[in-house]
Amino acid sequence: MTDPTTTAPEHPVLLVNPRSGGGKARRYDLEGQCRARGIEPVVMKEGDDLASLAAAAVMSGADVIGMAGGDGSQAIVAAVASTNDIPYVCVPAGTRNHFALDIGVDRDDVTGALDAFIRGAERRIDLAQVNGRVFVNNASIGLYGKVVQSPEYRDAKLRTVIEMLPELLGPGAAPFDLRFTDPSGTEYETAQLVLVSNNRYQLDPLGTQGTRGTMDDETLGVVVAPDGPPLRPLREWTTSRFEIDSGATVDVGLDGEALRLEPPLRFESLPAALRIRTLAKRNHPGPMPLRRNVSSSP
């Protein structure tokens, strides 16, 4: 629920990753824009630990905290805001800014997003976690989880995917060791891709794909591309908890960041965990019924 009565903070703080989005923070002079609005900018330096910077800001009295950076950085600072139950502001200074899109932030107005600190409306949204690591968008296991581990991925995403696919899907490719059970009781020992998201993604090929119509359904969205023929239907469902086991460390793309996690992977929805402040300038396209090659009940 949105709270239109939020008051201006006494000590707003914005953490800034100057490298995100090809240097958007510098192009938009976010430091200067923050100071003009009475917001303290904390600019990351090489070697800084973002979680520690955010925690230090809270310890120093920050009563609203935000992040200017990509979705992986948004998740780290959002986790600190959630733990301390203070409002959070997302400034879309990354490359794709998927989180910003799904919470209704105008991705083309980087400096305008700062106004949410002072006059934004507040509401609570869900977060999610895997093995204690908070994420705002999704965790990808299988194909994408493997690809994102490549050092070349960050600088040339599409080219890296194209170059790695023959190795990952070719005749000699080893199947991914991913063991889990769907709601019907069907047991899987492998899959080409498993996507676990903080609330359900829109997968309708005729609708607005790759977005979430809501961020407060208190669920995880699970999408599975089973091993087998390329056109085999996807499996999709929602749940509050989900577990994947494996016989080895699992490659995970968590909000686009490369991780290797020890199994089992235990996913959990964190309902209403984050107090988010946005300007709510526009409505987000809601979810549409699934059609065609997607099965919503395995």
C-alpha cells in the first residue's frame, strides 16, 4: 500500500557507483545534483565494499538511503535498508535498470529519480533471497548462470552468449546437475535453465515480456526450460519457497552478477521487506494471461 504522507528526510544518503551504466553518474553529475537537493552522496572507490558503505551510512544517521547503480548494487543496498527498516530509493544509473522499471521509476530520468528522496510516496514491496543473499530481480541457473561467469560477459554480453552456446548446448555438452521438484511432484535431475524471480515475470509472447506487473504478491516466480528439444514448453509456477540441489557448486547469475553457491540452493520470498520511495509518475503494465508455449501448471 502506498503512503502519500511520507515526510522529507533529515539525513538522506545516496551511494553512487561511478562505473555503472558506462559512467552515468558522472555524465549526469549525480554528486552535484545530490548536494543541490540536500542529499549526501557517497561515491564508491576501487576496492570499496558496498554493503559496508551502506551499513556505515545507516550507522551515521541516514534515514533514507538509495543506490545509483546496476541491479546487483541495488540489491545489496536494498538489503541493508530492509534490515534497518528505513526507506529506499532506486536511482536508475545502471545499464538496463530492470528493477527500476518494475517499481515504476522512469529509467530515462536519472536525476529526476533523486526527487523521490524528498517528495516520493512510500510503499512496501517484496524482496527475495537465496542462501541468505538478497536479490531484487532474479536468480538464473543453468545456461545463463554459466555464461555470466565468463570474464568477457560484462563487456560483450550478446557476443559471449553466442560464442558459449555451442559448448553449452552442443552434442558433447554435459547436462546441468540441477535437482528439484515441481508442484505436481515431478522430479527433475537436469534443466537447461531455471529462473527464480522476486514475484512472477510476464512471459506472454503477445504481452509486455520480461516485466513484473506487481512487486507485492509475496511469491517467487519459477520458470524452467527442461532439458531436451529446443521447442519443448517452458514450465512455470509461483511459490513462497523453492529448493535446488546439486552434486557440485552451482553457477548463479544473481541480478546479473556472477556467483558460485554451495548446494542446496534455498530460495525464499521476503514479503513486504522493503520500504520503497518512488515518484509514481506512471503506471506499470500489469500481467497478462499466459499463452502459447508456456505451461503455468507443470
